[in-house]
Amino acid sequence: MAAQLRLADAGDARLADYVSLTDVHLRRSLEAAHGLFIAEGEKVIRRAITAGYPVRSLLVADDKLGTIADVAAGVDAPLYVLPGEQVRQLTGYRVHRGALASMQRRPLPEPADVLAGVRRVVVLEDIVDHANVGAVFRCVAALGFEAVLLAPRCADPLYRRAVKVSMGAVLQVPYARLTDWREGLTGLRAAGFQLLALTPDDAATPIGEVARRDRLALLIGTEGTGLSGRWVAAADQAVRIPMNRGVDSLNVACAAAIACYLLA
């Protein structure tokens, strides 16, 4: 059972894992250096534990202690309890979901290991918005795809906001990061995947008309400019979601949901 420690000062050194959770640049540095990530809310924390991520510590406001009691009962890590205002000062925002957990990261698998045995995979190129990355993972988990590959510059799926938006799906869906953007799709093709580039281009094939092969990789590009010309050219086929009323594109998470549903 977690050892409950009541603290009064947000500056306590034992709370260093939770400092300034809204400061993206600071968190990137701190989390990389210490190999940690933050899970928020009882449901997401429970999913992280179930997925095998070790708990470094738990943090909860004193008036929300009941929201984490069941989880804490099965955790061998400190449970820090702070006054609510001190939690806000420490993290930089009001934690509406009650509790936070600092979790230990695990080494990422190689792309080839993630692809072994899967038939449907989403490949993200340079999506830098954490909320969009989290939302795509949630689509993958819910709509029949099995894994995600990330280009080198994609946002971290284990950043707090990505984990939160995904409702813990980033903890359940296997993923790996490509090390080479220029030749990153070569391994997929060698493994027999059909590469489909999702684009709003009117010249692309409507997604409902695609002749699907047994193994399929859906390529999705960044929020502003979409897929790079290099990745579109490397794909077997460019596909689009037909739209009405002059709408030329959708939010990347909405597009991913529709495409995953139609191609699963």
C-alpha cells in the first residue's frame, strides 16, 4: 500500500516530478532526463499500472484523497497529499481529475517488433500537437487499428496532455518511433504493408474505393501542411475523405477516426 505523506509546501524537493506541468519545454527536458511521465486521473493511472508502467509516486489534493484510495491501496510508492492551492502552485493548473501519478517510462521497442503480427498501423509524420497525437491513439484503439509508428519529430505520446486526451490509449496501443524520416517507410514496404497517404487532394482516390490488401499502413501528416511530398510519393496510393459544402479538410483526429473506421 502507498505510504501516505502529508506535505504543506509545494517547494518540497520530493515533489520535483510534478513541477510546472504546463511548461512544455521544461517537461520535455525533465521527463527525458528522469525517464518519467505523468498520468492524470484515477482511470488513466489504473490503465498505466495495468500496462506495466512502474509508479514512482502519487500526488493528490487533500480534498480529493478519496479519488485515488483504491489505486493507492495496491501501489508500493509514496502518496503525497497537499492542500489544493499548493497542488495548483506546484503543477501550474488546477487538477480537476483529482490525482496525478509519476510513472517510470519503459524502453521503446523497435519498429520491426511493433509491426510483427499486426495488419493495420497508423504512421504519423511530424504531428507536434500533443492533443492530436493522443486523439489519434484513441481512434486507433477504438476503431480496429493495432499499432502506431511515429516520425522522429512527432510529439511525445506520453506527455501529460497526450495521455489525458487519449484516455490512456497511448498506454495500451503498441508504438515505436522511426529513426530515419527520409527512409522511414522502407521497412513498412519490406514487411508487405500497403502504404496509403491520407490527403485532401481532389486528385486522390476516395477512401471508400480503395482496394485493401491484407497489411495496410495509413500515413497521416501534420496539422498545417499535411504529409510531405516525399511521403506522398513513397505511398502506394493517395486517398481522401470526400467532403461537401466547400470544406477542404478536417482536424487530423477527425480524419484519422473516419479513415481508421473505413479501412479497419
